[in-house]
Amino acid sequence: MKTYRIEVQRLISMSHDKGLIDVKVDALVLPTTPKGDQAPSTVLSLSEKDARALLLLLKSQFAALEQKNKGRSQR
């Protein structure tokens, strides 16, 4: 398995369509090797500021999806 270290530099936008949420980011992607006895995995790193922004954006996307999925009688 190929493993990478992905450093998010900037969140650009977020959208959803057909059950998928797409996040556009500027990111630095570097190959990495597992250290010691750790299982190989890809690591996503982002600042606290970007993590908070991502959380807010995800909450708004979920709210939009829930509103879309509700029937007219439930609105």
C-alpha cells in the first residue's frame, strides 16, 4: 500500500452531490514510509483553524442534505 502525508494548506470549497461530499483543498502531498511497527496509513494534517472551518463546512453540508431528504410533510 502506498502511504502519504497530506498537509492541507487551504480549504477552498465544499459541495455535495449523489451521496458524496467533495472538499477542494490546496494541499502538499508527500510520500512517507511507516515508522517502526506502525501499520502503514496515510496521514491528513491540518491546522486547528482549518479543522474548525472543515467542521463548520461539514455541518452545513449535512444540514443541507437533511433538508433535501425530508419530505414536504416533515418541513
